[in-house]
Amino acid sequence: MGQSCCGSSDHLPGDLTRRGFVHKLALGAGVALFSNFIPSVARATNKPECMVLSCLDFRVMDDVANLMWGRKLHNKYDHIVLAGASLAVLNDAAPAWGTTFWDHLALSVAEHGIKKVIVIDHRDCAAYKAVLGPNHLKTRQTETEAHTMMMTRLRDFIKARYGTMEVELLLMGVDGKTDKIG
């Protein structure tokens, strides 16, 4: 009588059985097999080249990472995520967010010697709608103007504190397309 496909695997040769696999895993052979699941951030060895400030919106998180990867900055940047990105640092409604940014930037400069900040705001941002009101985001032009105003203000504040710091301003669509501001 034939054996079902879901029956015992004892008919398989030695190390191809379930028991053989578990035995090899227990002996350490599985370490190499599973090492690819260790987060790559744990393998980063270089100091970061910049700090990235971006929004927490789930729709752009992968695009931010892909942008940095495309710039060959994977594992080479400190990343701070705050709702509204530049708006979070400058708004009066949640001043602790601004304090958080400045504290993290100071640490990144002191510990990692970063010399550049990349600010990535994004279109259709709920934080901008909540703080500035929906009229600021009514058209593409007014939305761009609102982001440009906040990002350039933040750039000016960063330059005032860290005179030689390079600051790049980017406005990302929820489709991942990015425009340079200023």
C-alpha cells in the first residue's frame, strides 16, 4: 500500500527527514541557514553619513528606505520619525516633538559626526491637515507652498545652530516620487 504525502517522513534518507533536520539544527548547522534573518542594521559597521527626518506615515516608510538605498546610503544614516516631519519640529501644538528632534540631532552630531540632514516631508500629510488646516493642502500648489515654508524654516533653524550643516529638503508623494525643495 502506498503512503500518503502527509504520512511519516521516515522513508526519506537520513538527514532529509524531519528528525534529521531538527538534529542538524540543534547541532548548529541551522545558524548559517537562519543568519539571513538577522536584521541588516545589526550588521552595519560604518558611521552614518547623515540624519534623515521623515514622517511616520506608513504609506511612505518603504519609499524613504528605498530612496536611501538608491543613494547608496543603506545602513549609513540615522533616522528620526515624527508625524509631519518638518512640521513636527516647528509646531506649537506638540513642542516636545521639536525637543526630541533637536536632542537626537545633537546626539547624532556628537556621536556620529554627521554633517548633513535630509528632511523628507510628504504630500497628503494628516499632520499638516490637522495643524495648518485642510485649505493649505487644497491644491498641489498650496500644498507645496505649505511644505516649502515649513521645511525652509527648519533648514534656517538647523543652519543657525549648526552653521556648516548641509540640509537637503525633499517632498515625497505617496507614490514615492520625490521633488527637491529650495
